[in-house]
Amino acid sequence: MPSCETFKTTFDEYTAPDDMAKFLQEDYETDKLLAEINNLNSHFFFLMVARSGGLLKSKRRGCANRTGQTDFILAKKLD
């Protein structure tokens, strides 16, 4: 899965191997990703500039499963 590889490449040097393996196994499950995409409180923004890309994921405060969260991932190069 390309997004899994991009995340690992970007954050691997800052994350303990066991933590990375657990995150990739649990947070990239198809059902979990689909639930997040279908959550009306989640918003996704994508940016592409040349061969670099970024993703901003934001959840509105007060949604049922979290008090609010924003994730920003910037990949240096997309292949």
C-alpha cells in the first residue's frame, strides 16, 4: 500500500520499530480507514506540487470518538 510505505519512509527514523509495526498493522486496516473516510467529522485535504505531496487530515472537535485531531503528513517525494 503506497500510503503505508510513504508514512514509514517519512517517520521511520523517528519511531521505535515495534511502535511503527503496531501502528502500520492497526491504523492501516481497511475497515478502520473506511470508517475514518466515511466519518462526517473527518476532513481530508491533499496537495500535490511537482512530485511532492502532502495530506492534512482534520477532525472537528466534539466528534464522538475524539476531542479533536489534526494530522499533517508531507512526503518529500512520491513515486
